[in-house]
Amino acid sequence: MNRQTRLQALSAFLKAQRAKISPESAGFPQGVRRRTPGLRREEVAQLAGVSPTWYTWLEQGRDIQVSSSVLDCVAAALRLTVDERKYLFSLALETSAGMQGGGLLQEEQPQISASMSRILQELRHCPTIISDRRCRIVGWNEAASHVFINFDDIPAEERNLILLLFTRKEFRRLAVNWEHFASGFLAIFRAYYGQYVEDEWYEGFLEEMKERHPDFGQLWEHSKVSTAPEVTIEFRHSKAGKMLFELTSLQAQGSADLRCSIYTPVQGSSTEAKLKQLLGG
């Protein structure tokens, strides 16, 4: 993303995080003149030990000098998680963990290794999807095709998790709480967005999604930042009915920056038995 876009993203992030903190929890009186939720800018500045003017400029996305030590204070004042802190530093300092040898990782869609293909086969009763840093689907097992959608029927250029969540009715109908389901993947995508700040593909993709899908913009604005959210998801499968899965998202080691999303049937539920029936049918 270009410099101005990066600063705008930083501004939106700081505002959203500030709005999440109640004045009482931070030791400030509620007052009667608060027109917006959360802390005021000067209160964040006080907690971080910086001048109100400097923090205001930072939140406004102005091009100012920022140090790691001061950002640490801001992160503490806003109670950021580890992933949110990394996101803040990436945007504020224009650093990118995705740089190798002075250039971005190759844009070609990576191929999964033979060992990872074996892992997919072994996870027979756990729907599993492997995606890259742009959330493009590069691998899946048979269980995933039965629970979600037959990925072989989707053109390779359309096999993007974020895109499919908003364009395919199969995904919208599957999750009982679709917004919760989509938010988990948006949290991962936002983590990538901050990690690869120099890759302009992300900005183009986001603009296209906002233009084509109005509900995307709202969810994206309120999305969290998480490299590996662990959530329990309830599906209403068209053939199997109610299915409960626990999502575990793992990053695979290597330069390709692949992610393995594993849906494990909730223990004590009938999900695994239903999945076996789907696979056997």
C-alpha cells in the first residue's frame, strides 16, 4: 500500500481501538458530554505518556516521526493484543515481515509440498483448507469439499477464502452465524494486511470487495487482528444438518507463508458420525 493509504489505515485502526475502551475501566469518569463511545484522544495520550497534540496527529494519519518505544506506550494504553501490536507497528513504522532479500515474496500461487498433501489425506475426518498469505486456497481435503463446497468446480482465480465468503451462497447458508464465521477470516486477513504493507495487491483487493459487497465494508471496519483465532462454529449442512466444529488455524513454516485451517468435530457431538456418512455416501 502507498504511504497515504497506510496512514489512513493506521488512523482507522487507532480510532476503532480507542472506541473499545470504556472510560471507567481506564480510571476516567464517564461524564455527561461524551458524544462517542470509548476514550477521548487526550485520555489515550495521558495513559501513553505522550502529548495530546502528538497523539492527535498520529490518529489523524499525519506523517510524523514515530519511535518503537513510544508505540509501545500507545499499544499499552490501548490494551492491544500481540497481533494488534504487530499490526500497529507495521502501519506506523512501515515495516514488513514479508520482505526477503530486499523484495516481496513472489506473487505466484505457491504449491503445497508432498508432506503437506499427506497431512491433508491423514486428516480424513477433519475438513482442512490450506491457503496462502492472500487467502487464496491452494489445497484442501475431501472432507472440506463435502462440508463447504466442491473446490474443483471453482476456477483457480476465484478460489479465495474472503471472496468465496461473500460471493457463494453455499458459505452464507452454511454457517448459523455467518458474520461470526466471516469475521474470523477477516481477522486473519487484516493480520496479513498489516504484515505485508508494501504489497499493493491488498489495497486493490479491499477496494474491489468494498465496491462489490456493501456488507464487506462494515465487517472489515470492525474486524479484529488475529493470526490464529480459535473458535467454535455451528454449521447447518444441507445434507447432514447441524454440525459443530472447532477451528484451529496453524501457520506452516517456510517462505510461502501458508496457513492450515483445520475444522475438528466437537467432541461429544454427532458431527464426526455425520461427516463419515457424507464421505461414505
